[in-house]
Amino acid sequence: MRLTAVDEAAAEEGLTPGMTLADARALTAGLFVAEADPRADAAALDQLVLWCRRFAPWAAMDGADGIILEITGCAHLFDGEAGLIEDAMRRLLVAGVAVRPAVADTPAAAWAWARFRRPQGASPILPAGDAARERLALLPTAGLRLLEETVEALHRVGLRSIGEVMRMPRAPLVTRYGAAVARRLDQLQGREAEPITPRAAPPEWSCRAAFLEPLSRREDLEIATARLLARLCAVLREAGRGARRLELVCCRVDATAQRLAIGTSRPSHDAPHLLRLFREKLDGIEPGFGIEAMALAAAATDRLEAAQAGFADPADGTDLAQLVDRLRGRAGAAAVREFAPRDTHIPEREAALRPIDLTRRRAAGGLCCAPRPIMLLDRPEPIDAAPPLPEAPPLRFRWRGRSYEVSQFEGPERIAPEWWRGGATDSPARDYYRIEALEGCRFWIFRGVGDASWYVHGLFA
């Protein structure tokens, strides 16, 4: 096992990439190591490239540990190149990212100056012209971004700095070491272009409309919202995505803005349904002297899988999702709840209330196949029962001030306590019966094993 990267503290202790882990631990006591994850590093660097677009629109990944920005025409927005570097380093250091910045006239010069400039306190801004050439000449040949074997071959003949390579005739260099050395020298000095392929930002699902005359009527706001939704949903539909959260921004004439936000329980690009959700909140907009522009953005989207529609297939859940969205829009996200099955066979513990989530996979079914009442009482209620026959429920009983006479029954169904949960003493075994009274009422009653008392626990349809 070898080191792939070291931090500043480890470098001060003499550790370098490529050193074996055993040698590193022998040199440094209490060494902290973590397993390398190149894929995660590349993903994090890619996200950092997107973040760097705040400084310049052209940003690209440069190798496995670098980012290159084309800041031409952008530095004045930060009071110059020094201000841009200071702002970027401050933000990155707060985020815990160690950086070595450099600014130069060419990408190759910036790459070499960021990695090999000496001393460590040298300015990250490389001056232009002959001064840059003089400073670059002092850097090692590794600053030319050549293959490792090429750098070693140059060292064997005494060419250890970029200046020594620059002073060599081109023809012998190309003959012996290939055209790569000459091309890197030309890129370093700006004689050969080195294009940058910027990292394209992820698509932004948004649209905007500006009005010739400010809008003030609610009807006009609704029409404008409908048109924005139609445009946005068309783009989402083409991309195979659906909105999970939408934000509508209304810009007023007095330079203030009002925002509305809606959420959906499932990804959706159904413009009429989304418009109904916005209608619930458009009354909260105060146009003032008028609204001169509106912007609609999908703050969160998700992949929308195709679903069968029609042909007597009612299982797509679209109607339920729209109902849930409208209820949430009126009463709040936590107001709509559902019964969730739990891993237990004790009747009063088999389900729990939780906020509804239509994207969650539904359980295939309960743990028990026996019939269960449609109404389960919060707590079992005692009944006054006549002494029953052996292994049978009472033939008549009184509950809630009414008397019932049993015409037929089915049972018993014994539900034992869950001894593995440590609740054997709290919930003894019960014998349940399904009974039907002469009036047609159907009850779910039980008594504890070894107990003479009877209880009603639920009602059947």
C-alpha cells in the first residue's frame, strides 16, 4: 500500500506521494490515513468546477487535482486578479479545501507556476513578458507536463530546469525526446494555442416573462402563470423529468419581489395540475403599482418514469397524487398523513400515522391474512357478558348501553405476545372471536388467556 496524496502537515514530516504506508508510519507516529477513492475525488472536483463558475464562465477540470479558469474580462469584477484570488481562497479555505492558485498569460504557465513556484511565499500572479520567462526558466522540467519517463530522460543528460530545456536547439530535442517537448514549450510561452473545454452547467429548468405594461389583476397573473407553466412543462417533458418543487417570482415595479412556492408528492409536468396548485396561493400576491416581470423555476426535479394510461389501468396513482398536492397546498405538508404498516402482529401496533409519501414503495401486505375490522378502537372497551360456553364467546352481552344477542361466531384466533420484544408481561395472549349479532352488527371481541373479562376491540362492516 502506497500514499497517493499527503496534506501540508504530512509533507512537513517528509512524507511524499508514492511512499509505502509502512515507511510513512515508521517516519511519523500517529499517522492518520484514509483509503483513496478516486471516483469520489473526481465527483467532488467536478462539483467544485461548477462552483468556480461564479468567478468565470469558462471553468474546466485540469487533471485529477486541478481546475483551470479563463478569467479574461472577469478580473475587474473583483477589483483585479489579486482580489479574485483572495476571494476564491477565502471561500475555499472556509470550506476546508486547500488550494495553490496561480494566474498567468497561458494555461501551461499557470499550471507550472501553481505547482512548482519557489519559494512558497512567491506571488501567485506571474508577470507578463520577459519577467514571466525568467521566472518560469527556474522551475523544474516537471513543470512542462511531460511524461515521467521523458522527465527522467532529460535529468539523465543534465536538463533539470525549464530554462535549460529552452536553451537547447529544437531539432535535437524533437529527434531524441519527441515532439511533445517542443509543443509544451510553445504552449508555455503562448506560441501554440491550448483550448479549454469548459464544464457545461447542468440544465436550469426555468423561464421568464417581461411585460410591456405592469400587471395588477389576479386574472392577468393567472394567465401569465399558465403560460410560464406551459413553457416549463414542455421542456421538462422533453427531458423526461418532472417537477417536485416550483418557485414563482413576481418582480414589482418598485424593485421588490414576491415569491410563491409549491411542492408535489410525485414528479409532475402536468401544467393544468400545477396551475391549480398555484391558484391556491395567487391571492397572496400584492401587486402594488404593478408586476413588470415573472420568473418560474423548478427548484427540484426528478426523473419521471412512463406509466400506462387508459386500457382500464387505474393503478398509476395520478388522481391520488393530485389530491394530496391540493390538500397539502391548503393545509400544509404535514397535514396529510397515511397509515404505515409496522412489523408486528399486535392489532393496536400494526399501523402508525406518518406524513404521506407517494414515492415510497408500498408494502405488499400485512403479516396476517386473517380478516381484520375496518374500525379498530383506540383502546379495547370492556363488555358485560353472560357466562359463555366452553371454547365459545358469550351468547349475549351489553356494550355502550345496548344489549346484543349473538347469532353466529367464528374463532378463536389466538394472538400471542411478542416475547422477543420483552413485552410478555405487558400484553398477555388473547383469544379473538368474530361475532355477528341478530341486528346484523359484527364485532371483534377477545379475552385474555386465563381471564374471564371480555372486550370489544373492533367493528366489521
